[in-house]
Amino acid sequence: MIKEVLVVEGKMDVVAINKAVEADCIITEGFNLLPRTIKNIKAAYEKRGIIILTDPDSAGERIRSYLVRRFPNAKHAFIPAQEATANDDIGVEQAKPEAIRKALAKVRTAEIEPSNEFSARDLILNGLNGSQSASLRRAKVGEILGIGFANAKTFLRRLNNYGVTRDEFEKALAQLDKEGN
């Protein structure tokens, strides 16, 4: 049983999660976030903590950003887009149980004081921005680090806000290069 309450977008996400782990969930119903839903999330946040597990798409990111502003100490789990895609649809509900367990094993918490460990220069020097394969490389490094896929600006913010160390970053890059990407 996962201690924290998972915040997900829909009922089918809960079905997929229940195939992977035992956890309590709160459904946002997309970006619909009714006052009672916010009240329930707040209660869970204060009593048990929450893990935000939204779909790896733009709508999921908007929901995550909205929730982070309200619940800054929330934990975050990210399922890579390729592991959450099936039948021309993307979402937590499409992920296999192993992908959900893997995402939950790499939960990250935003730092109250973000570091300045990483800069745009790090992204450029490591082919994570400004190259043809940058998007693919960011997706794979994000998967390894458990910070999800994002554009370069958001990816840099996640590196600095989710407690990624220089050592973790370099190991992820080494693993990526070892895999030939």
C-alpha cells in the first residue's frame, strides 16, 4: 500500500493503477477540478501527502502545474509517453502495471530551495537542447531520472527543482550513450 494518495485525471487511470499497486486515488476529472476535489486533495496533502501522476501530455502538464502552485510539497511521478501510449491514445490508463510501478519507484519531490546545479549550457553540451535528437534525448534522460519528458526550459527547471544530482545526471547520460542514443 502506498502511503500517499495518488492524484490522477480519470476513472480509468485508477483501474490501471489498481492493476499495478495498492493505493488510494483522487480523480481530478481532467482539468475540471471542482471545489470539492480541491478540498479532498488538500485533506490528503495535509494528512498523508500526495503523488501527482498525470498523463504525459500537455493537458496533464497543465493540471500538474496548477496543483503544484496549490500544493508545493507534493511528490511527482512521471510515466514516459512511450510507456503510456496504446491504441492511438496517451495516458496513465494506457500504461502497463510495470510502467506504473517503475514511475512510482522514481517519485521526486520539488525542492523548497531549487538548486542552480544545472544550466542551459549543460543541456546544450549534452545534446539535450539545440540538436536534432535533443527531444528524444531529453525524453530518455527524463525517463531514467524519473522527471518525465519536457521541453528544454521545463526540463532544466525539473533538473534543478527535483533534487537531481550531478552524479545522477552524468550516470543517466552515460546510460543513454551506452544504449546508443
